[in-house]
Amino acid sequence: MYNTIKTVVAAFAVLLTLASCSNKQSLQEYYVDNQENGDFILVDVPTSLLGKNVEALSEEQQEVFKTVRKINLMAYQTKSGDTAAMQVERDKVKEILTSDDYEELMKASGDMGQMRLYFKGEEDAIDEVIFFGADDNKGFMLARLLGNDMNIGDMMRMAESLEKSDIDVSQFGSIMEVFDNK
């Protein structure tokens, strides 16, 4: 009897473990898996590089700034017209972003391609903001803003204030080439 109970408990533990495992790839895993892939351009930006004069921001802006830990940028540029390989990678990203973890905030399309904005977390306690921009012929760009308890309204106000500040964007040149009109 004791062995039967022990077997049932062990089987239940195995089933529970299998049920908790997910074959779905996370966005972080996608970044890590493609770090060494020469088809991608990856840049990790600590928030300390975003603004030289954080002290010049208002106290409220500084508090918002402190909720952001870092930004991950990833770009895939179509090479030699090979849009099939780009489409495979773009579909992988789309599958990850359509999972239950991410909520779409907005989407737009135009001459420069399609753009979507997602977030992960609660509206007033966001852990991750995702920008996904894609062009069918040129490639795609993925930007992750990682933080703790970010607020989307605060993030918009901070973006406006950073737009007016002195930010060195030269380090992002290789990322922006994806959407360069050559």
C-alpha cells in the first residue's frame, strides 16, 4: 500500500512538472538565442547612457527615469533581397508577442512599414514595454524597455522630456540602418 501511494505521488509530481513546462519561447530567450547570430544587430543600453544630465530633469521625471532598468534593441536587416529568412524570424517574434503575457497597446502602419506597441504587466505597474516595427522588404526592429512598476502615462511624459534633452544617438546608427531608405 505504501509503495502504491509513493508511486501515485511520484507520478503526480512528474505530471505537475510536465504541465508547468512550456515549449513557448520567451522574448528574452529569443534575444539570447540570437546573440551570436550575424544576421541580427543587438544593442543593450543601460539607462545611464540615455541622459547625461539626469539631474536637470524635474524630480517627477527623475522618479520615472528610475523605474527604467535598461533598453534592449534588436534589428534584423534583409540581406540581398532574402525576405523569406526575415519572414521566418519575424513570425517567431510575432508568435512570442501574441502570447498571453503581452498586451497590445497600439498599432499603426504606413510608408515605413508596420509598428506595434506592447506591454507586459499591469497598466500602472508595467515591467516591459515592447516596440516592434517591421517592413516587408527591409527587415524588423524590436526594442524592449525593461523596468519595475513603470506607468505608461509617465513613460510618455518621460519620452517627451528626453526628446528635448541632449542624447547621443550615434550608438544606435547600426540599428536604424534597418529602416534607412537606400
